[in-house]
Amino acid sequence: MMSRSYTNLLDLASGNFSALSLGGGRAPRRLPRVMTVPGTLADLQEEEERANSVASDVQSSQAQDRIIIVANQLPVRARRRPDDRGWTFAWDDDSLILQLKDGLPDDMEVLYVGSLRVDVDAHEQDDVAQALLERFQCVPTFLPPDLHDRFYHGFCKNNLWPLFHYMLPFSADHGGSGSRFDRSLWESYVLANKLFSQKVIEVINPEDDYVWIHDYHLMALPTFLRRRFNRLRMGFFLHTPFPSSEIYRTLPVREEILKALLNCDLIGFHTFDYARHFLSCCSRMLGIEYQSTRGYIGLDYFGRTVGIKIMPVGVHMGQLRSVLRLPDKEWRVNQLRQQFEGKTVLLGVDDMDIFKGINLKLLAFEHMLKLHPKWQGSAVLVQIANPPRGRGRDLQEIQGEIEESCERINKAFGHEGYSPVVFIDRPVSVVERIAYYTIAECVVVTAVRDGMNLTPYEYIVCRQGISDSQGSQADSPRNSMLVVSEFIGCSPSLSGAIRVNPWNIETTGEAMNEAISLSDGEKQLRHEKHYRYVSTHDVAYWSKSFMQDMERTCKDHFRRRCWGIGLGFGFRVVALDPNFRKLHVDGIVSAYVKAKSRAILLDYDGTLVPPASINKRPSADVIRIINTLCADKKNVVFIVSGRGRESLETWFLPCEKLGIAAEHGYFIRWSGDEEWETHSQNTDFGWMQIAEPVMKLYAESTDGSSVETKESALVWHHQDADPGFGSAQAKEMLDHLESVLANEPVSVKSGQFIIEVKPQGVTKGLVAEKILSSMVENGRQADFVLCVGDDRSDEDMFEDIAGVVTKKLVAPHTSIFGCTVGQKPSKARYYLDDTTDVVNMLGALADASEPSLSSPEERLEPMPSAESKSDYSH
């Protein structure tokens, strides 16, 4: 049994699971990156011994694009030979990950990594792996049976599957509808993902290969691969629904899974609803907001853009058409037409699980027969129930309910030669299923939640049939009708279907009646519309579109500097522009010591005090450091903040030589014994009477928001409001204020959780230029400039100081350090991780400072002339 203390991915990744036997205690073999010619196991072992190990991060001499597709199951069917001497393998033509190959470039090599549906004995695993690699380009992952049971039937089917289908575990063990979170099952899930990652690492060339991971079984895998290869081009597609944040937030490992997925470059979903729920979770739990640029949705995650792809998967047209051409199909269709002669057939094809709503469909059909007696004796519901993939008490209960409903309906409405419900609960061949599609007047899907569901698509293609120049079928009009649940992924793309809430038995029954009562012309028009969409948006279209977006998202991978930081599932890769780098203390101290005249401009909130801190007063350490810096006669030190002057004046009262620019520079004071200057002589703040009522209106209607009234500005704060509602209200307020203040001399700007209205021309950039100009006028042209800030208002400073050399506001060879707090896109050239780093850096500068022996009169007297004041006013 694994220890419950292994809650950190580093512990799990270390492989310290001594109680788990991986394949009879033998170390896993490493496979060569590519094997293109047949070989024996002995040859393979000899090659491995020569190489000692395969270094996956060594670039191939014959580099070409290749994609590694990783899924829980390989697209291969395995079966023991009748003589029990070995295995036979064949492609699984129904596997989606095999079908998607049709949309990939012809010259792209495809390699599959996954598990087999059968247990392979430990002594056979090497031979099986070699055979699958040589013949099928497949790399099998062999999970020990006990681990597989806890991974698949435990965490995947008992925790993730129900939760992603909106089923909460209200009891300790709720069978098929989910069990309460068990950390040991989560550890098994992570360990299984680690074993999948080892197989990928054995064969990958990270410089050349793409990796495409599929479905909820492998949501921890991206972190393992990203930890090993920072620039790996990696995508993920979720084939289930993604639940709303209210549901997803109940998962104890919610942030771990989100952060693992964000280690991908592209994350795909079937519908906008699923993507919206994922984005909402990222916003509410991680504070990450998405951006939409030219139709592409992206999340900025530590300098990396994680793309969001919305594209429903389609069917494999070629496979369906080939089945439609089979002679057995025609024979089976004729047989079914004889069986249901004179009857109107409604069809349901579903997996036997608790989310497919089969019993709701039966109850709706029963309601239709009661309310519309004309269909008694002529309407037949054929329900095909594929064998269940899961297990549990809930599944047994739903099977019992279905059987009871079938018996009741057939007893109430059936008679000799007529059974209104035909229930097929055995495996059905592809040909038989296609035949049922061909003869059905309507397909009914009443799933209460389903990621995609391709049954309607298959039905439409089968009703269309195939063009045959010698047959009459090609000339006859085609029609089809669909009644589909609004809770399945394919529903939005089927605009001609009758959409229903499957929980509403009455309306679903009426929808069935309407579907089979429509005129042939109406059915034909709806069918033609659906067929145009389904035939053009097939599985090849889907995979091609996903691949194109992954190439676009990854195009800058090898241009940017990347490195990994963080522990456990907090691990992430930071990707930055080559010119944007961390500010090293040794480098800035060296430049500081050499300089003769220095300007130090510091933001306050988020720079000298943490943004989440409730107590906003500066610490004694910050006061001491600033006083030390101010005491050096070579320094001009300023706090440049958006805060009001009263609080800044009070907090920095001990710092007599410190300059303060309050409210983004509307008020400026050069030292503690100087008077405050204003940006402009214009004291008309009539615009506040227009803006304040609007902002208070939004504050009243947005719980957690507030209005801050400054002397020169108004600020609406919404950091404590609901993230989604606060953001929506901020956008609405921005438009509202810009409209009502269009003719006023003010600017309306949005910032981090704020909307601010302030006089035009008041920016931190102008403050920086003012301070540097004053130094020039006093014969102290700066040759060292340090500017530190953390939010959008500080970007004006960074932008302005980048051009001060050309404006001759500083010496020609000035050391300029524009530094943002946090690793994020910025106009600054440097960054520090947090406020602690900022204080430590300033402390190092203070330690290198020369104590001032001069009198107060010898320091900079920056009172500008009337001419320079006039410049500042404009």
C-alpha cells in the first residue's frame, strides 16, 4: 500500500513506491527512438547495451516532424492464439486515435503510446512490446493489474468520470455514480500517468516531435513531460464534458489537475460550454484570465500562451462508407425491413451507463404511446445497449429499471406480433448497427450528460447511403430525423434536430411524436443540412484543425528562453523573450557602485508591500533601507504611487529626504520639508460629480466592490467581488464612463481589479521624465536609473525611461534598470519574482551605499524654474 504522505508530485515522481511491483520487479526497458526495420529481441538488447541508455534529448540526425499520440488504450486489438502460444494483433478500426491519422500530413510519422485491453504476463511483455513497435508503431504501457484497477476503475471511473458528468459523491461509496475522494486512488492515478510518461520519454525526440495527449485518464501526464522537456510541443484534448466551476471546485485535487493541463501548449474541447467552464475555473482558482486575439483564445501562463481549441470531433466518413458497401449490410437491411414492415422505427444506440438516459427515453416513448394512440401498434423503439464499461451498484439499479420499463410498456401496449420496445443488450456488430441506422425513421439520444456522442452523425451518414450509378438508391430522396438531448456535445452542431431536456418526459415524448409526424419534405431539408455539416466536419477535419492550431501555438518555442520552476504540481515553465531576464543583484550592485548620480523610482503597492497584504504600512526594514538609500548624496529616491498623498506622507514620515509622487504624479513632493506641487493649476473637478454616481451605482450592484475617492481621481475596486461578475461589470463600467465623460478632460483606464478616472496627462512616465529633467537642471545628470513597479500604470515608467538617453535626460552610457515584479509580459527589461526579491535587492544597494556627510542644504534642490514647472503642467 502506498503511503498517504505522498501528496507531492516530486515524491510520486521519484518512483519511491517500494510496495509496488512493476512487472515482476524488473526495471522497465528503454526502447530506441525509432525502429524502422524488423529486428529480434536479442538485437534490440544488444543495441541497448551498446548505448547504455537512450538520451531522448539528443537531436536525431534525420530530424523530421513526428507526432506521438498518447491515450489510455492503444488502437490495437490483442488476442491470444488458440494454441496459447503467443498473441495476435490487429488494428482497431473503430479507435478514434487511429482514425485521426487521416487529418495529419502524409509525411508525418505517427507513434502511439498507450495500454492494451488485455493483461500480458511479465515474461511476455518485452516480446509483445517489440512486436507492437515493429508492426504497428505502438509503444505499450504495461500497468500492474492492481495499479490498473485503482487507476482506471478507482480514480478515473469512480471520481473523475462521475464528477465530469455532474455527479457528486454524496455518500462514502455511491457505486457507479462516484465515491468520495480517496487520496490513495489519486496517488495511483499519478503513478500510472508517470508510467505513461516513461514510455513517451523512451521514444521521444523533444526537438522534433509533437505530443498529443487524449482524455481525462492522462491529465497529470503533461506535468511529467514538461518537467523533463521545457520546450516540448504538446497538446491535450478532453473527450468528456468539463463541468462548471461549482462542480469542479469540489475536487480536492482541483488545482493540481488545472496546473497540469496548463503545462500543455493547446487544450481542446468539443464545445464552447466545456471551454468556458475550464476558463472560469482557471480564473476563479488560479487568477488567470483569457484573452481573445483574432479569433484565437489564449491564457497567458508565466509567459507561455496556452491555446484553447474548440472543435467537436467528427466521424470517419471513409470507414462508414466502406461498411455501407458490404454485401452483409444489404442482407441485414432487407431482413430488418421485413421484420419491421409497416412499422415506424425509432432507434436508440447507447452505452449502458447511468448518464445515457435510456430509461428516460423509454418513459418518454411510453408517454407518446399514451398521448397519441395512433402510434400504438405501429411505432417501435429499438434500443441497442452496448456492454457497460464501468461497474457499480448504480449501474445495476439502472439496468433493473430499464428491464422493468421494457416489460411494462410491452405488456401495456404490445400484442401478438407487436412489441413496442425491442431491447438489445448484447454486443452488436458494426454491420448490424449500420443496418438499424439505415431503416430507422428517427434516432433518439436522451443522455443527461455526454462529452460528444457520435450516434447522430453516424445515423445521418447511413441514411444518406452511398452514391451508386447502377442503383436506384442514389436517385431517391434521403431523409432523417433526430431528437437529441441539449446536454450532449454534438447538440450545438445539429441545428435541424429537435433538442430536448431529457429530464422532461412529457416534452421528450412530444418531440418523438413531432419527429415522426413531420412531412417527408421537411425531414429531407433537415437531413440535407445535417449531412453537409457532418460530411465536411469529419474526424480528419478535426485532427487537421487541431494540428494546425498546435503548430501555430508552438511556433515561438525555440525562440524564447524557458526554464522550469516550482515543486510538485506547482511546476511550470517560464517562457520569456530573450531580452527579458531576471535582475541579478550582483550586476545591479556593480553598476550602482560605479555610478556618480543615481535616480531610484519605486512603486509602492505590489512592489514594496505584497499585494495581498491587509496591513499596507511599510515595514521597519523597508523604512531603514529607504533612509539608507536617501542618505547617499549620489541618490535621488522617489516613491511613485497611485495612492493618495495623505497615506504616503504619514507612512514615510521618518524618511525626510524621500521624494513622493502621489496619485500617479498629480501631486509631487521633493522631500519631507518641501510643499506639495500639483500637476496642473486647473482645479476644476466637476467631472467627479458625473463619474462618482455611476461608479457608486456599480459598487452597490456588485457585492465586494467599492469606490475610492482621491483628491484628483476616482477608483472602483473589485478584487473582492466574484471574479466573473466583477470582470463583466468592469467592462460595462468602462464603456459607461467613457460615454458619459467623453467631453471631459479625463482618462478612464482599467487596471488589475480596478477602473480609474483621473485627469488627462497624469502618468508615472511623466513623473519619471520630470525627476530626470530636474536632475539635469541641477547639474546632476543621472548615469544610473532604477525603476521598479508591478502593474499597468508602471508600464508608462518603463516605456519612458527606455527613451531617456535619446532625449538627453541621462548620461550617454547610463545603466538603466526597468524592473517589473513578477514574470509577465512587460515593457521592462528585467523582472524580480516578488516583493521579497525587491526588498532584498534594495537592501543590497543600501549596503553598497556611501553614508552622506553633507548637510541637508547640499542635497538636490529640485525646485524647478517657472519655465520647467510650466512644462510639467502641460
